Amino acid sequence: MLSPDGKRLVYGNVVSGKRGGADVDVSALWIVDARDGSAPVQLTACPGLICDEYGAAWSADGKHIAFVTTGADEQAQIVSADAAGGNITTLTQAHGPVATPRFSPDGKRIAFLYSEGAPKQPGPLNPLGRDAGVLSSTIYEQRLAVVPAGGGASMVLGPADLNIYEYDWSPDNTNFVVTAAHGSGDNNWWLAELDVMNAGSGAVRTLLTPPLQMAAPRWSGDGKRIAYIGGVMSDETVTGGDLYVIGRDGGVPIDVTPELAASVQTFTWNGSASSVTANEFAGGDEVLAVIDVDRKIQRELWRGPQMIWANNIIGLAPGDAGISLSRDGRFSAVVRQSYTEPPEVETGPPGKWHPITHANAHVRALTGAVTNVRWKSAPYEVQGMLVAPSKVEPGKLPNGGRCAWWPGIRALPDLSDDFRLLRRGAGGLRLLRVQAKSTRELRPG
């Protein structure tokens, strides 16, 4: 994640080591110069040890960083550090999973998701195991908690039976917007409602119970509106649909991308009151665009047969941030990869990035030529990517297929394990990744 002034960057990479006598792969965090990746400093609460550390977030003034650390006891805690990675302070004494720390706009508090007592973080992509032996009906909710940024007691907010999936601070520090559902967090994400929660009392009022799934609730820079992504989606964080805007007091949500032949995956207001910067999937390409939510038009900044993100979900798809922007929006950071190029951290003006890491320079491409193909399957126009093996024997080119059947996700342009198929058999095979997309990309005609 990029610091607000655009000068420093925190990124994560995978490191291997031993913990508790076992071989483990964990995430390590690094602070670097955002321009060229120089002067790396490890951001860690356990120097010299193998700890899993992730979820870094900057304070608005760029002076502090919050992140999650997990040591040998497998218990995650929220930790803060100064901008140089020093003055490490453990802020929580959690007993259960914690995730997604975010500073309040004034920097005085840090919010985070907390599943007290749960053996692992609940959610549709990480359901708790079925009870064995004597059955019980224990439900662990993921709730929203806050802790003073300088240290002190944590406070858990909201009703005990309300599972919080995503959240965002209001610009005036007084409220959160959340997607939430009553009951088990494992199986009610598809029914989540849009709520506003008071950041002091935890009182909740419902803004919207949408007919479809929704994700990524975000306050506008002036605090008057809330945007979210709505559409048919298979799972939490596997996001795709149209962008909707609703007033902070509720009302009828407005689709601000009604004619967009693409799916919005992530977006950020970045302090603006009238426009968002969005990542979209469109016919085999990823698009970075600025959407004017009042005029319902967009201006493309970049498009390519690649994939960019600022955070990632289980190595599968971009998480809730597609790009990390400086406060003025002129500088940015992404992780970029394609069918033939492994991921690296890149920085620069939006759409004009250059790599500042070379961690995967040794990785060989698994594929040959990649062709964007389209055909009709009445009444729809269907699109897919035909991926050839790296070596082809004349006259031997069998085909394989993979359909991206999950609503809200496409066959992403990544260096995927799918492509290991291309090394099997005499002469390899061609792999067709079909974009069976709902919402906007599949249109009659």
C-alpha cells in the first residue's frame, strides 16, 4: 500500500522457514522507496522469527502503519509502527481471528474485524468445519472492533448476532458503512444488507436490503454518499457487477454504470465527492478508469490483457483494492501480471507503471501465444482466451477447456496453475478459458 504522499510503499512477499518445527510459507512486509524499490526495511513485530504479517494500512497523515502479525501461537494481533518501521506496539490482546485494520481519518483509532473465540475466520470462502461427535450450534460472528491508535482497550461494536463482512470509515470519523448479515457468517453473505454503524455506540441502521449481492461499500469524500458494487456474485471478494450510489440516509440506489460493457471489480473515491477510480474486467482485458458518478460516464486511463491489484484474495483474484493511489491521485502502485509474465510490484502514474521488484524474474512462462476469441451462443456473445502451450509439435494440438463459471469472476489474465495442463501430453494442449460472465459482460445481441 502506498503512503498518502506517494513516497513510500509497503508490500508483502512470501518467505519460507520453520515455525514450531514445521516448514511454513508466510507473508513478510517491506517498506521501500516507492519510486524505485530501494532502501528496503522489513516491517515486523517479531524480528528474527518467522511470523505471518499482512494487511498493512497507512494513517491519513502518513506517520503510522497498522498491520496484522501472527506468531508461533497462531494468534493474530493488530500492531502499529511508525513510517520507518520502528516503534512497534501491539495494540490488541485478541483471542480469535483479526483482519483488515484501518485508521480512522483523524488517525486516533484503528478499526478491525474480530471473530472472538472462533477457531478460524468465518466467511463463505472459509467455512468452519462441521461439528463431530455431540453436535452443537455455536455460531462465531465476525464483528467490528476499534482500538485507540496509541494503545488501550478494544471495543467491539454492534449487535452480537450481526456478522460484518466489509466496512469503511466515514470521513468525519463518526460512522462506518458495513455489509452485514444476521446469523452465521459462513452462509449469509449472499443475503447481506447495507448498514450504517455508529463508531461510538455501535448502533445500527439499515440503508438497503439489495436484491442481489453487493461488495466494497465506500463513503464519498464529502461523506454525503456511499457507493458499492452490486450484481450476481458467487462468493465474498469474488466481485463483479455495476457501481451503485446511495445517499448516506438511504433512498433508492442509482446505477451509475448502466451501459458499461464491463464488470466493476474494485474502486476508490480517493477523497473525491463526485468520481471514483475503478478496476474493471472487459472482454479479456483489465481496465483502469475514472467514473463520473453524476454524469454516468467514464474515462479510461489504461487497458491491457493483464491483471492488476493492490491486494489479493487467496491467490485467486484481486481483493478489495485494485490500485493504491497517493492522496493527489498522481502516483500509484499495483501488482501486475499476465498470462506470460509473473507478478511484480510496479509503481508510477496510473497506467504508466514500471517494476520495482524482480522477485519472479526466474519464473518461466508456462504458455505460448494467447488469442482472444469471441463467438455467439444465442442470445449471448461469449468471449474467451485460447492459450497455446510453450512448445507445439506440428500436427499435434489437442484442446482442453476451463469455464470461469463463478458469477462475478472471469478467466483472469494471470500466470495460473491452470497452465500446468499445457505441459501434459505429446505436444501439449491448447487451453480455452471461457468467460461465462453474468451481469454486464454477457449481453444479448
